[in-house]
Amino acid sequence: MRLRKKRFMGLFLLMIFFLSFFILEYNFAQEVTQEEQEEKVQVKADQEKIIPSPQNIKESTGIYVFVAWMWIAIVVLIYILRLKIREADRLHKLWFLSAKKE
């Protein structure tokens, strides 16, 4: 019964999600006139293109340190996960967590 309720709820949410694309218009929450929309397009065209880059050597070094720190953290977490998997496999081979205990 619980599985049927979960499946129904999932299908219901999926149906609402996909039907919302057909029900809602492109600018459904905004009432923008054609003139306002053209002004926004002109303003966007007039703006300079911003190129993201570090301003000085300190910011550049900070970016490299951050990326290196993130990769080191990922490698350490993968290592810990591998150790946990090895321990679980070892306990499984010993039948330590089996349902039949003597």
C-alpha cells in the first residue's frame, strides 16, 4: 500500500512538472510591454562584455590553492570510502553480520 502511494505521488509530481511547461507562458509572471522588452534588449546590447579573471597575482594564487584543496579533499574522501568498503567486505567474508548467529 505504501509503495502504491509513493508511486502515485511520484507520478502526480512528474505530471504537474511536465504539464507546467504547456500551461505557463514564457513570461507568465511578468507583465512586460513590448517597449519595455525592447529597452531591456537595447540596454543589454550596449553593456560591455565582462571577462571574469583574477585582478592580481594574489587572487590567481588563491584560485589555484582553492582548486588544489578541493582535489585533495576529494582524494581523501575517496580513500576513506575505499577503506570502509574493504572493511565491510572483510566482515562479509567472515559472516560477521549474518542473520544466523550461534
